[in-house]
Amino acid sequence: MEVVCLGLNHKSAPVEVREKFAVGESKLGEAGKGLTELVGLSEGVVLSTCNRTEFYAVGETDGVAERIKSHLRETHGLSEDDDAHFYLKSQSEVATHLCRVVSGMDSMVLGETEIAGQVKRSYEAAHREKATKGVLNRMFQKAFSVAKRVRSHTGIQRGQVSVGSVAVDLAEKIFGKLRDSHVMIIGAGEMSRVTAQSLLSRGAKSIFVTNRSYDKALSLAEDMNGQAVRFDDWEEVLSTVDIVVSSTGAPHAVVTRDQVEKVRAKRKYRPLFFIDIAVPRDIDPEVAEIDEVYVYGLDMLSRLAEEGHQQRTKEVEACELIITEELQKLVIPGLTK
Amino acid sequence: MDRQVLILACVFVALAAVLGLRSVRHGARGWGTTVSMLGAFLCQLYVLGERGRMHGQCPLHDVGEVALFIAWSQTMFYLITGPAFRTSLLGLFSTPVILITQIIALWPGNLEQTVTKELSVDYWREVHLGFSVMAYGAFALAAVAGVMALVLRQKLKKGLSGNLVGTMSSVTNLDTSLHRLNIVGWVIFTVGIIGGVMMKVEGGLAHLIVAVIIWSLYGLLIFRKIWKGLPPKVMAWSTIILFVAALWIFAAV
């Protein structure tokens, strides 16, 4: 019996190659079944995310990887150049690799949790199509339980590792759930948009966009289902919002202490969180001296993201130990080291 | 027997502290602290119940009983508000105050061993004492939430991460808990004050006057917060100072 995982990911292949082999979520089950229709293959699961596409298959005889490649040549136009970007794991390496993938240890953002859900959906789609049997069923079930243990017994998902997610986490640390929070974007830059989008995805209630060019503010507000505010009027909005994301190209501070002091009483001293991702800074450092105001600049956010990354990296060894320990208990007849 | 059960309560509170510290170290929330506090609460309840039965009155006859009553009330409010409002680490921060209060109760001479049964009961006096001391439990917990809010705010302002910040509740949640505990304490205290006004006065009126002043100050703080809002640091410090001052003044009176 041969078990293989043939795949490419963000480390092995550029996005042009990855997108060539990507499989839509609705077609994952069908793709898994497609593998089992190849000569000599009895099981198949196809995993496809924006950072990886992997083909897991079980064959009764050797040459499983070659048969998948030949299938990919026909269906996805696999060329020799593309071939160089593929990696191949076989036999017990497949189980180890799968556990690392599900635990987020092979992800672009170390320890991210979204991948576990994506793998689960891929497996379930293949399972529904009856493309999995004894070997892959046990291997995937084991990987899910190992990932659960890795997450609960190590700090692999603790802290945040990107500036945007650090900012969103901080917002939650200040406001708790963001469902009652109102956000204002000052400056219609890409980074503000991404950060505000993250806040909205975590439940922020409404969004206001202001920019020197009102047209740009209108366009971004429309994109985000928010409300545009003329640049001369943003101070009035300050009394109603909770989070301000600022990234203008202004050479001087856009938000000063006086402007914030003016609205404090009107806000009933509710917390106000400024995410300043502009260089030079948009928020006057003196604003941070106000009791209920929190100001996080790019340097501080980057430092916290770096700390989060270091913290997660430290946990890798503990995660690997858990995987090794758990896989020693996995017995699949016919699976060799 | 009372002392042994009270020592067991201390063990539960200490265990709650250890489990709370462990959850901070591991950066994960757990139910260990709450369960241990429930154990402490049941022990406190047993001792208070027994002493109340022996007195035939509210068990507030000596320093030990007053301290134990405050510890019980604080534990009760923690169990009601902490897990319900997801005020993470409120238990951990409360444990030193509860432990100290229980040690005061246990201190030799503070908890009278020979209890005499009272023949007559002034129900207004019972209401006054019971409700007032219970209110102090809520005020104590509000002060603890105030300390937590100050610690968290300072750490967030300095951009400090770490397990303590990660495990603590949000700033807004702490501010809300503090405010609600002040309101709960104040409402209970109001009933206590009414009991005080209605009871038969023995000795001077000094302690009742002090109680009314403290009640007014808490009321001022609460209504100012509701109507106009207050900077969070002012709110937290006022709550802490009011609680400490109230205890100190009462001890003096």
C-alpha cells in the first residue's frame, strides 16, 4: 500500500502556480472522487486554500504520485516547470505533514486556526463522495484530534502576528465584543481599509470614512457599506465613534489633544482607541496622555506582532513533540515509515 | 468546629488564588478559581449559619463575625458577577482581600468562642447590620475591579502584552462591572440605612451619620457616572478610596 501527499504551498510555489492548481470549495468532493477513479487509487482527498493545494491519495501499488501528476497534466496542464514546485510526502510522512498542516504549523501565519476548518471541509466533501476509506479516515481524524491537543496544550495560537490582527485584538481588549463599536477611518489608504475590514469582520457596528478628497472617501465608504464624512466635519463624528484608524499622508498631526479634549464630556469619557498607521504620525503623541484614550502607532503594533511571532515560534518544538507522541499511537496496517 | 471550617475556607481561597495564577501563567481561562471560591462560600455560609443559630440573631457581634460576613458577601458577589459578566481574573484579584478578611476573623480573640443566645430581636437593627455589611462585600469587589481596571489600563497604555493582559477581561467590561457592583452595593446599603433609621438607637448616632455620609458619597459617584460620565481613572480611584475610607472610619467609630 502506498500513501502520498502531493502538493504545493506558499513556500514552494508562487501565486501564479498556486492559482493554476486551485480547486473551488464546491468542487473539492468531486476532485477527491476523481482521484479514486484513477487506476489503482482507492482513496483521495483534495485540499485547496489560497496558500496551498494538496492531493492526498492511497493506492494499492507504487506509483501513486505519478498517476496523480499524469491526471494533473490532463486536467490542470501541469508542466515541467510547475512540477518543480510540487513536494511529495509518502507513507508515515503524510500523517506528520497533515498534522502540521491542520495545527497551523505549515501556514503562512504560524499557528493560524482557519486552516483546520478548511481541511475539515475538504475531508468531509471527499467523505460525502465516498472517496475516503480506512486509511485516510483514520489519518484525518487523528490529525484533527492532534491539532486540538496542540492548540489546547501549547501557545501556538496565542498572541497575534500581523499589525492588523494585533490592532483588532487590542480593540477587543478595550471594548470587549465589537458589536457596539463605531469605527472612523481618516485617510482612504489601503492599510486603513484592511484594518477597518478586520474590525467589521469581528462585528464593528458602523464605519465612517473621511478623506481630504471627498470622492475617495465616498468610494471607500461605498466599498465598506459605510458613510462618508467631509474632512471638515470629522471632529463632529469623533464624539460618536470608538475606534479611529488613521493613515493620511499629512506631514503633521491630524488629530490633536485639544480636538479630543473637546469631545470627552460629550462622549461621557468612554474609551477611544486610535490606530495610527501613518508615517509621519497622524495622532499627536499628547493625545495618549488623556485617561480614556489609547493610541497605538505603527511601531508599537509592529513590536507586538513581532512578540506574538516569537512567542509562537518558541512553541513549535512543543507542538512537534505532541505530533510525534500522538502519531506513535496511530496504527494503520500496511503503512510503513 | 467553626474555626476548622473557617480554616478550610481559607484553604479554598488560597487554592483559588493558585489556580488563578496558573491560568494567568498558561494564558488560559479556567473554572478552577470559581469552583474553589464556591467551596469557600459554602464554608463561610456554614460558619455564619451556625453562629447565627447560636446567637438567635444576625451573626455580627464581634470583629471576627463582621470580617467573616464581609468575606462571605464579597465571595457571593464574585460568584454572581464574575462568571456571569465574564470578568476574568476578578476571582484572582479578590482572593487576597478575602483571605486577609478571613484571617482577621480567625485572629485569636476576634471570633468569640462563647456565644450567648439573645432573647429579644430588633428586626430593624438586624436589617441595618446585615444589609450594610453585605453592601460592603459589593463595594469591596467594586474596589477590586477598580484595581484591575487601573492595572489593565496602565499596561495597555504602555503597549505591554503578556499573559496577564491576555487573560484579563476587557477595559469596558471591568468598568461596567465596577459600576454595577457600586450600584448593587448602594441599593443594598440603602436598605441598611433605612433599617438604621428605624432601629432603636443605643449609644450615639455617630456610626449612623457616618453611614449616611458614605451612602451619599457612593450615590454621588453613581449618579455622576450615569448622568455625566467620569474619566475611568477618577471612577476607579474614587471607588477604591471610598471603600478603604469607609472601612477605616467604621473601624474608628
